[in-house]
Amino acid sequence: MGFRVKEDNGVGFDDFSRFQFSQRFIYEKGLWFIEAKLATIRHIYPVQSSDTSNLNSSKLRRFEINSNLKIARNINNDVKLFGDINHSRNTSNRTGDGYSEFSVVIGFDIRI
């Protein structure tokens, strides 16, 4: 859980307040390792408006949800097989400002 306030030394266009909550779960047993993470982040911009053509519109707000699942298995002392899944979803009250991304990585971690 966290809170951050950023204020620039100018007119405040880049100023924001950020509220964050995150949780992490780790499970290890034998050769297996599992980690799951979930985070939510809320940004509030007191100067930027949600509609760039109308400065009197509501103030810009962004909401983000990030999730991650990592699973790994030791093959031997030097080699680990892993899979990593990430998903992020970002929304905003500014049109066209939201996005979603998804990635999967599978590989070997080799200690040399």
C-alpha cells in the first residue's frame, strides 16, 4: 500500500497524486516456485483536464490494474525452466488514453 504526491516547480501540469495497493503471494515446494502479484494504481492530476480541447472539463484520472504469474521449476542446480505471464489494463477519463497489454514469456534460466 502506498501514496505519493509529485509536484513540479512550474505551473503544476505534471503534478499528480498516486494511490497504490499491491499484494504478492509466493509458494515454494521442492523444485517448484510460484509467485502471483496483483497491483492497483490510481493517479489523479489536479491541473490536467480529461478533455484537452476543454480546459473546464473534469480533471484527469487514471486507473491501472497489473497482474503477474510466474512459475518456475528447477531442472538441476544450474538450470531453471520458467513461465511468466503479465497483464496490465489502464483506463482513464480522457478519451483514447486507456490501453491493455498481455505478455507471456517462457524460457530457461541458466547459471554460468
